Amino acid sequence: MLSNKYVKTAALYLIAAAFVAVGLYFVVKKDTYLAFALPAVLGILLLYVYSLDKVLLLISFLTPLSINIQSLDVQLALSLPAEPMLAAVLVLVIAKYIYERKFDLQIARHPISVVIYIMFIWMIFTTVTSELPIVSLKFFVSRLWFVVPAYFLCALLFKDPKNINRFVWCYIAGLVIVVFYTIINHASHGFDGDTAHWVMTPFYNDHTAYGAALAIYIILCAAYLFMPNLKKPVKLGVVAVLLLLLMAIVLSYCRASWISLIVALGVLACVLLKIKFKYIAVISVVLIGLFFTFQQQIFDSLSKNDQDASGNIVENIQSMTNISTDASNLERINRWNSAIRMFKERPLVGWGPGTYQFVYAPFQESKNKTIISTNSGDMGNAHSEYIGALAEQGLPGSLIVVAIVVTFMYCGLMTYRRAKNKESKVLVLGATLALLGYYVHGTLNNFLDTDKLAIPVWSCMAIITAIDCFHADKENFYETSETSERQQAPDQK
């Protein structure tokens, strides 16, 4: 068997030869400037060979800056450059595992990892039974290239606690660039409420995905204010970034993100008051039960609200409960009703992962359609992580989503309580609340099929897992960073 050293050396020579050949081809035959991009491409390829941890950090930075490209000919949408880079990481990780057959058992056996295995197993089964197997297979593969790098590989990366900070702030750095672009673009239109829906394009498809990302990183950024031994200039920088993100989320007019922050603050209050997890869970179940018990009375009351969304923040807040005239709210109800009818027809296995947007059209009822509905049903997904899974993967699929939420909440809060150092407490609580904020947002939207939100969500779960496995029991949070070279970093495994 050849050693890793010889394999990497051979790979280096092959890449260099390919670089020279492709460069000459473009310059001589095509007379194109594309050849000048090859050094950057070669540099990234070398990182894949020699330093996969830096590739993950680069992906984190590039994710908010990636642009979605769609090809109608092959029914494929890719976010460039993030998704091809993630796909390459997935292939490399699978190859390394087949070759070395080693993985950290603490991560592999963690409760969050176990629930993820169950998610993939059921997804494979429902792909086989799918109405559109090719669509479901594409969806399954894309979920793999999100979860394997952002959760499993990041959990290994986060063995060095400094990498947690690097990964989080790489995404924030990219997001800040998008925020400046969005605010400048928005200002050129007079900060109009209607333009707030699209001024973040081409980086985010609309204000809901943008708002969801902002909510996650507002929570994580706020957490860093409570990190011990933070130097004053650094703390001032964190405050400046936090204020910028808060201004951005207000200007996004994304109502679901505002709700998610409010719920996260409520749970934070419960944690600080030392209310036990089981009581929080019981209260949540009771509230959900009351909603379904009195849903007719609730909807009757909400139907009296006719305040539409507008540029006025107060009116925008009031419009959150308008289900009589607000087109956005009414369209969500149309999608949910369509998803529930799909579920009733196939309650166990659903219609297949990723198929909702292709099959929901016949399940719309004319009385539920809005001015933004289409007869062809080509306007996207079910607008809910839970209801979407119900339609696509049946009742087990929706229960798996709930199980993921319960598991990360339990693991996050339990790790917070037993952690012996403040850094672990701050980061694990920040990651838990950020995830909670997303899954609250996920009752009204679903974005885990996009890199923009999949990377933050699965990496936050990796933070919880890494701190639970490697850092919570240590008196000094950063002591492992002194021996990180002797640990099995992602590029060495």
C-alpha cells in the first residue's frame, strides 16, 4: 500500500501538469482570460489535498456570497461556488473513509449523529418509493453534501476549539459583505418595504432566507459578547457587527425572523432562570395542543385582521396574523393545505424527498388560491420544515424533524449545564438558541435544501456535538488547541 505522503506527492504533480495543460489550451486555442483564474483554482485544489480544514473555513466564508445558478435543461440548480466545493469535500471524505476506515466514535455515537442516521435511512426508503425518484435522489445527494461536511467533518474540525470561532466568523464575514450590498441597494430604492423582498439578490433568493441567516448569526454574535477574556477592541468589533446585523434584520422586513428571535429570547430567559428542560418541553406540548384544540376560534379571530405588510414596521408586525388579505400569509396557508392533502393520500411514505414543488399543483383548491398562486404549482416548496416533510416523507419524516429539534435542544441544554468552562457554556447555548431560532422560523419557511441555511444549521449542531464530546468537561476551554497537531484533524483522518 502506498503511504499518504506518496499519494499526496503524486497528486501534486498530476494537478500541476493538469494546470499547465489547461492553461496552455485556454491561452492558445481559446484566447480567453479564463486561464488567469486557474492559479486560484489550483490553490483551492491544493487545499483539498493538504489542508481540508482550511477548505471548510473557505466554504463558510463563500456560502453567503455564492450565487444560485439554474439549468432548466437538466432541472438542476447549484449555488456557486459553495455547492461544488461541498460536493468535492463529500467525495474526498468518502474516499478517505473507504481507504482508512477510521472515524471518531464519540462523534459517530452522539445522539445528534444517531438522529441524522435515521433521517438518511428514511430518506433513502422514501426515495425508492418516490413519485419522482430522480428528483428525490438529487435531493438526497444534496442533503449528503450539506450534512457530511457541515456536521460530521466540522465536528472533527471543532476538536480544536479555535476552529469554532474561525468557522462562525468566516460566515459572518461573508454575510457582512452581503449586508453592505443589500443596504446600499435598498437605500438606492428609498428603503421601500416592497423592494426589501429582493434587494439581497443574487446572494439570497428573497428576504425570508436572508432574514433566517441574519437571525442565526445575531444570536451567535450576541453570544460572543459574553465570552471571557475578550479584549476591548475585539468586543467593540463584535458590538459593531451585532448592531449592523440588527439593522439588517429590521430592514429585511422578515416577520418570521423577528418571531424566531423573540422565541429564542424567551427560552434564554427560561435557561437563566434555571427552568428544567422537561418543563420547557411540557409547556411547548401544552401550547401546541391548545392551538390545535382551539384552532377554529383562533383562525376566526385572526381573520378579522386586515393589516397588510408594508414599509411601516408597526404595521408589518400587525400583518403577521393577517390571514384575510395578506397574500403572503394566505399563500402559505394554501401551500400547507396542499401539503396536508398530499399527506392524506400517502400518509406513510409521502410523495418523495424534494418532490413537493413538482406535484402540489393538483392539490390546490380554488378557494385557497391567492393572487400569487399558479395553476401549474411552480412557486416553490411547502414553506414549512415540518409540513413539507409530512407531504414528502410521510408522518415518520415529519416526526424525524421533530426528533432532531428535541435532540439538539436536549443535548445543547444538558451540555450547557454540565460544562465546566464559560466558553463552552456560551458557545453551546448560543448554538442551541440559534438552531431553535431557525426551527421556529422553519414553521413558516424551509431552507435546508439550500447551502445558505444548511451550512449554519448543521454546523451549529456540530458545535453542540464537539463541545459535548471534547470541551465541556475541561477546566480550560483552549487547552486542546495546544495539542491540536497531535489530534486527528479533518485533513488527517
